[in-house]
Amino acid sequence: MAASSNFAFLQEHELEDELSFNIESFNRRVITPAFDKVICDELAKELDPFGEEKTMIFCVNQAHAERVKNLLDEAFKEAYGEQYNQAAVEIITGQSDKVETLIRRYKNEPTPNIAITVDLLTTGIDVPKICNLVFMRRVRSRILYEQMKGRATRRCDDIGKTVFRIYDPVDLYASLEAVDTMKPLVKNPNISLEQLVSELTSGASHDAPGSQDDSSHAHDVLDQLSQRVMRILRKAQHKAEDKPTLKKKLDELQEVWGVEPAKLHKHLHDLGPQQAANFVRQHSQLLNQLAAVSALLGSENYPVISTHSDELLVREQNYGQNQKPADYLESFNDFIRSQLNQSAALGVVVNRPRDLTREQLREVRLLLDQHGFSEASLKSAWRNQTNQEIAASIIGYIRQAAIGEALLPFDQRVAQAMQTIYSLQPWTPVQRKWLDRLAKQLVHEVVIDPQQVNDAFRNDGGLKALDRNLGGNLDTVLDTLNQHLWPQAS
């Protein structure tokens, strides 16, 4: 989901090649009431205020959260009229009244099912029903970003949740993709100074492994921070003789830092990550001071003023390098056919699916994930390409790509297999209820085996109790299921 508007300039000026906003500027100047209205109107079409799925929306500050709440209420009222209950959407921040009660209701009760927050809920809350995340703010910290994503990563069988969705109108994913999952920062010139400082002062960076043996992520951060500081201050030192104001600023900073500015990068590097982080904390104006030096060095950007209304330009699913669903599905088909002779587990999926083990299924999922093919992305691409919602399971997508087998919803396959089982003998009403429970478990698990059945029914006595309740016919039931779910390839 992306929103944009045209820009009008109050004064003509030659802009630098890349006009960029830091985090505070972006959140303050790019996120406007018109922008919020466009996004909230679109969210009202996407989110169900009456459903079981929970949603979490991240805003810039309390005022922004209140604006989003009002705009969402208006959009839902427009869509549902008097049926809409404003209790479905709640602001849950440090400024909320009875915040613990609100969190408890959000976690355990039907309403609210849409929570608007700033940073209160980024960590320390476990709500498996969260299926939707909405980023309406940018953050500079990769660690905070991963914690925000982490609010939705819990599976929830109670509502059939196996995936979650991210709505990202501020393009947060793209801005932090380069440093997601603790990737080294040393060779990435696009990381902002703000983020480098934030990562250096975060305890998690000092605990995470770095790109070299016996180093931490903080070592990588410090290396790049030192390089960035060196480029700014050495350039300033060279130009200081011709710019009295710049020379005066550098002299002031030497007094404040206790270090010659041109040697600050070496000083930080020699201190090491822990002491360098302490230096940054002690000099809390360091970023502003470096920005002031940069401003004295060169051009100054004039403000960009938007006077136009925002409008939704495009709502799209990201498929990595393959931007179109058709391209993504075609690349998946090519990949499956090229890997059939390379992966024994893939061969079992295609040729002998009833023999597939859970370990082989994990191997297949890992192979596909490593090459950008997740079940959720395949399902989305198929829906966007054909306008059909088919939850076919990863096995179905593989077999369709490999042998052209019809793509059927997996719950339909299970239902057809269960009809065969129901016809095996005159089951009692109680036995049918046990069979129904087994079928529901299979819909979530894809591969069902004795160990998995034992774990799923552990609270009811496990495998032995289920076999007893089915009159000693559990093996027959499992064999019949495996035979009828997937036909053997001819």
C-alpha cells in the first residue's frame, strides 16, 4: 500500500540528487492528515472490525494515534453505519486510562480487535490473534522494527492463523531491509547516522554476533559510524581555513568533546563499542552537532511544501525481484522443475506424497524459503493472478507446478478423504466427533503421522486413547487419509 501527493515548491532551487528526510522529519512532515485519511479509508476496506483477527497500528505519537482513531471510526461508520461499534478500535498507549485493562481486553476479549499504539506494545505483549500490522510511522532502530514485527509472528490455530500481513504505507520495510535480522552494516553506505547511533547504544547489538569471529554486531556498527564521522569531520577540517564560521564551530566542538574533531573517528574506534556507546550517550547532541557541521560545509535544502491532497496510487503485494504475480508464479514453476532431480524430498512430494514425512516437509519448506517461495506468497500471487482464493497447501502448489495437478483447497481434499473414511463402517456419533477433530488437526498440519497425532491428542490420552475411541481402527483411518489426500503420480 502506498500513498503519495504532488509537490509544489515555494522557491526554485537546484536540489541535490537525493532529497531525503531523517526519521523525525519523515514522521513530522510527510505523515500528514491527508496522508492518514487516505490510508485509513483503505484500511477500512481491508480490516474487519467484527472479526476474530487482531490488528496493531503503530503511530508517531499520541496526537497522531488520536487522529488515526478518529479517521478509522469515520471510515468504518461510512462502511457499516450503525452496525459499527467504536469499541472495536482503541488507542493503547502510556497515556491511556487503565492501560492494563485495555491490554487485557485486547488480548482476551472480542473488542477491541484493532489497537492503535505508539511504542507501548512493541514488546512484552503476547497476542497470538494479531494477524495484521500497520506501520504508520518510521523508526530508525532495526531492533525496534523486528520487535514490532514480532507482535504478529505467533501462530494461532484457534482462528486458523498460519500467516500474518503487514500494511506498510510509509515504506518502513524498504528503509530497514538492508539491516534486518542483524545483517552487518559495515559495507552499507545507505544507513543513516541516526540509525548507527541508535544501534551502537542498544544493548542487543552488543550481544548479537558480528561479521567477524569474536566480534559483536556493535563492532560492525562502530566501524561504519567511525567511517561516516571521519568523512564529515575531515572534510570540514580541510575547508575550515576558508570558512571562519566552520572553523569556529570545530573549535567549539573540540572543547565540548575533548578531542580534535578530525580525530574523533579514531578516538571512537579506539574506545571500542562499549565505551564508544557511553561517549555517544554522554554527548547527546552529537547528531545535531554533526548535522550543523554538514550544513556549514555545503548546500542547504529548502523546505518542500505539499499543498495537494493525497490519493492512493497503488496497493500491491511485494514479491521480491518478481514484481508481478504472474512472473513470481512462473519463476516458482521453473524452480520446482529445475530442482526435482536435485531434492529427494521434492521428489517424494511429487511422486509419492503419501510417504512424505514431517522431516522431508521441513526440508522442502526450508528449500523454498531460501529461494523466496513461501506458502503465503504463493497463495497471494495465485489470488492476485486468478482472482481465486485457494489455500492449497505447499504440497498442492508444488504438484501443480511439477505435474499440472489441479489446485484444490486443502480443506476440500481433507473433506473428500474424510467422506471415504466415514463410509468405511457405521461409526458411532462419538467416534464421528473424534474423526472430525482429527480432520481439523490435519488441515493445519498437512502431514499427519502417529507422533503428531499423539502430541495433538495428548490431553485426551494420546494415540492409544484415540485408537481405543475409534474401536482400534486408527491405523486404518490414517492409511486411508494418506491414500486419498494425494494421488500417486503416474
